[in-house]
Amino acid sequence: MASGSGPGRDSSLLAAELREEAQAEAEEENRGLCEEMLLQAMQKILDAQSPMPDSRQIQPKPGFCVKTRSPEGKVFINVCQSDSIPAPADLSEQELLCVLEGDQAAFRIPMSLGEPHAELDRGGNGCTAYDVAINSDFYKKLRSNDFFLEFFVTVAMEGLEDKYGTQLSREWRLLKYRPFLGSISQQNIRTQSQPRPPTIQELGDGTDAPPLRLWLEAPDLLLAEVVLPKVASARELSLQLGGDRLILGAPGAPYHMDIFVPHDIDQEQCRAAFNQKSKTLMISMPLQTACA
């Protein structure tokens, strides 16, 4: 009589268990790789910030033209380029994917959205055109990378919709032989002034107040960078955000910080990442928007 259990069955069961363990290890490795790429991408995003004058007039150069539609009719988006507009962080496709999976608001593309102007299409029919100016180097990247091109067009359309209260179809095409429609006007590019450095309060138990950078990346996004050379891991940190206050520290931690933030923070949308190599804590703090 054959036994109900034998080497063959045990081996089969063990093989299935080993496959599950291998799959779990592979998934954990992929998650770790994505987290590492996300930290690298966040560091690039922070490094890409560059101060600009409060206001300045520029004359963008022609680039390419995107054709789409709104409920009112045809719409053309003239994508222009200028060295006066700062470039976004130079991310790879994989880094951008990791950022978008974690926090879509973390990656911002500096751009100038021009006023709508009435034009005539090739058939002599009325249409609307917008001029959208971006950094010249980033423009070159769009021309050579379809993934970034599609991402940018989506972001530009969302920006135009938010600014001018229109609706744009996501079905669009790039005009091959027409770099722009109508004429490209000068644009005033404006930046938000950096907020006054906040006061860092030491709690008086021998701990240090870490170096802090705090600035507005966009009208609705506040970023912070804290250098923590004595911290080895994020497990050593306790970060509390809410309303208009930022508290960093934990019992026995080498650093404590309690600051007033001159903005109303959207606590649920905040994100933080600690880079173990640079010993830097990066904090993304979307701001509450006033109700209409």
C-alpha cells in the first residue's frame, strides 16, 4: 500500500513554498529599489530649485504645437521655450514613475501659461490658442522622449484648465509642420518670494537645532530640507505636521525642532523622506487652498 505522504509530495509542497518565498523576496527587493529611486528623485527635485527675480518679461522661442478641442471648438497649444524659465529636476523615466506612484504633487514643471488668444486655423475658422513656455533644456527632453512628452502635455492641459476655467480633450496630436499658431507674445514670469526663515526653538536638554531650509516651490506647495548628520535611520525620527506647526524630534533623539510655519498645511497630503546617504530629511507640504 502506498503511504499517504512520501518524498515526492513533500518535495512538491516545499517547492511551492520556496517559490512563494522567492516571489515575496523579489517583491520586497523591487519595493526597496523603488524607495531608493524615490529618494534620489526627491533629492534631484530639491536640488533643481533655483531663486529667480520676482517678475521679469521674456520672449519665448517657438517649439511645437499641440492640437486638441474644448466645448467651444478647436484649441491649439503653442509649446515655447526659454532659458529664463528654470528646468525641473532631471529625472529618469523610472524615477518619475516612482515619484508619481508616491506623491504626484512632488514633481513640478516650471512653466508660464499665457493668456488665450483668438486665431484662425488653416481653413479660416475661428479657434483659440495658448502659449505655454518651458525651459529650453526640458523642451529638448520632450522632443526626444515620448513618455515625458505625454506627461507634460497632460500637466499643461490641467494647468490651463485650472487657470482659465476651460475643459480640454485629452485626445490630442502634435502638428508636424507647424511649430506654432498665430504669434508668440512676450510673457511676464513671476515667482513666489521665499518666506522669512522660521524660528527654530531648542528644547533645552542638550539637543541641537538642525540646519533648515524652507521655501515655496509653488503657490500651493511648501518644501523643507533638514540636515541631520547624527541620524542614521528614519526610525530615529518623529515628525509631526499640522495646521501651521512643524515638530521634529523624539525622546533621546539628537535633534529637536519646533517651528511656526507661516502657512496652513494640508496635513493629510504631506510627505517626508529621509536620505541616509546625505543625512537629509525632505518634507513636502501642500498648502490648504481657500474655498471660493
